[in-house]
Amino acid sequence: MVKKIKGQRMKFVVERDVFEDAISWTARTLPARPAVAVLGGVWMSAKAGIVTLSSFDYEVSSRNQFEADIESEGEVLVSGKMVANICKQLPKKPVTVEMEGGKVIISCGASSFQLAVMPLDDYPALPQVPEAVGEVDSGEFARAVAQVSRAASSDEALPLLATVRMELSDSHLNLMATDRYRLAVRQMDWQPKQTDFSADALVKSRILSEMAKALSGSGEIHLGLENSSEGGAIIALEAGGRKITSQLTEGDYPPVTSLFPKEAPIKAVIRREELEQAIKRVSLVTDRSAQIRMNFADGNLTLEAGQGNDAQAHEEMTCTFIADEAMIIVFDSQYLLDGLGALDSDYVRMSFTHPTKPAVITGQEEIDGDDSQDFRYLLMPIRYSS
């Protein structure tokens, strides 16, 4: 744990944009409704020409640094959301932050604000940032997390299914998530620090998504893992002088990759964007979680929604369909759109074994080309009765 050091009267001067960017980034991880008031605070520490801003809610910590003209070294705990809101409205002039008489004074041009100081003694010690085990491109990592996290469960009563599983080896970094109805798996390259490396981690999907977005565009991310009796199980992402840690979820993740079929003799290839737009149109006659019937025949796909005396819609489009006979399969429309939205390829390939078995969605760039196995989205169909 990082211990706090009692400081003296603090005062520093920094450019408004630098301060606003740093405080906004740190405050984004603060809890909306902190269990205790101090957890809504940002810890400011000014020392040796560097100001460090930190936040921590016992689960997620963030910290970043910037250079400043420090007149007096020290530290203070102050409401992070309030400082962030103030900074957004300050004029484009240097900002002075100082602690005086039990208050934090923020001055910029003709504006001046006095904020109450929070008790540092009540603030928890920050976790140590574990040593990096490898590096990964921040943009690609953010994209990968966004692809798989949509398949994670939002039910906090199922903690394991509300996570993203990370599998790290000396060759690849694999991310996966499932809510029992769909499964998303993304394989990507990374640079481990040592050969024969192997580790895994379960990170809450919501938290990992925020961590990845916060560091997107920061170049290489240094990824650290720690699993000790002292510090607990922690993952750390560090890039561009900014660091985020999160506690890991404990438990045995189900062996979900075995759900992918070894062979899928039935295949359909469709223009991805056209399919997305058609599903959205057909879904207008039903609820958000509408059942979409996909009727595949040679060279043709018909989408249908609604039935009986209710509103109905259908739309036809061309597709490449490889099978011995026509097939009807039904999906939850939003789950299907989530899978299509995770792709950025021109075409989508849907691979089937049977209308009642899970389908696998992958992307491909050409209608008669090979599909990419970097991202796979497995989706359970809905039982269909004609």
C-alpha cells in the first residue's frame, strides 16, 4: 500500500488546460455515490516539481502526474467532482491551488473558489502498482475490450459472468465474456516481458471498459498483475504517466471456449452494414429485445419480426448461403446487433451446425474470402415454432 505522508502548507501554479485535463481524468473513476465522503475525494500531492492526483474507492484506483511550479510542498484531500466542475469553467489562464486556513483555494484570473478540506487520516492507503508483465497497444486493447464486454452479464448477482476473463500467454492475449446467451472472444497480440509466461485474470466488465477507454490513445499500455496475500489480486494498466488499478474477481470461470463447434457445415455471408440496418428496420414493429426470424435460402435471406394479429415486418436481401437445404433460425435482435456492431469488416459470416444450436459470427473483408478468427461471437438461438 502507498502510505500518505503528512505535508505542510501546499501551493502550486499550473496552466489551466493541464490541470483541467488531469483532474477530469482522475475524477472519472470516482464513485457516483461514495460509501463514505472521503472516497469522493481526490488526493493532491505536490513535491519536487510534480503534482500527483489520486483517487481510490477500495476497488479502483487512478493516479496521474503533471509538472507544476510548486511554491510549497504538501498534500490535501478535496472533493474531486467539485474541482473537476470548477476547472471546466475557468478562463484560459494559469491556475493557483493552495491550502490555507483549512481551506483549498483555487484561483484563476478574477475567479476564486474556497473548498473544504477532507480529512486525510480517513483516506485509505493506495494499493501498490504491480510490476508490468507485458505491453499492449492502448488503441487495440480498448477496441478489444469494447468488443467482448458487450457479452458480459449486467447482473451483479452473477459476479463471474459480470467479468471479462483475460488469458495471457507468451504468444497471445485473449479476452472473453459471456452472459450464458452469447459469448464473445477476442485474440490479440501483446509483448510479454518473459518467455513461457502464463496468467489469467477476471476483471469486472464495467471497470475494465472504463480503464481501457481512459488510456485509449496513450501509446503502449504496461499491464501488471499481482496476486499476493498482502495486496490481494490486482490488475494495473499504466500509460503516459497515468495508472489505474482494480481488484480482480475470484472464482473459476466456466470453460466456455468449448462451446465453439469444431465444424460448421452451414454458412451464410452477408454485407454487414446492410444486415444491421435491415434488422433495425424490421425490429421497429416489436420491442427492443424482439425475436428476429432469419429465413435462409439459396442466395436469399428474409428477415421477419412480429406475428399473429400484432404488427409485422419483413425484408429481403441477397446473401451467399451454403447448405443442403433452406433454414430458419431465430435470434434476440439486440444480441444479434451487438455481435454485428463489434465487427468493422465489410462482410459478416454466420456459421451454423443446426437451427437449434449456437451460431458463430465472424467478420471477413471479401464475400468469397476467409473469415477472421481474431474475434468470434457465439449466439444462442431462440426456440422457434411455426
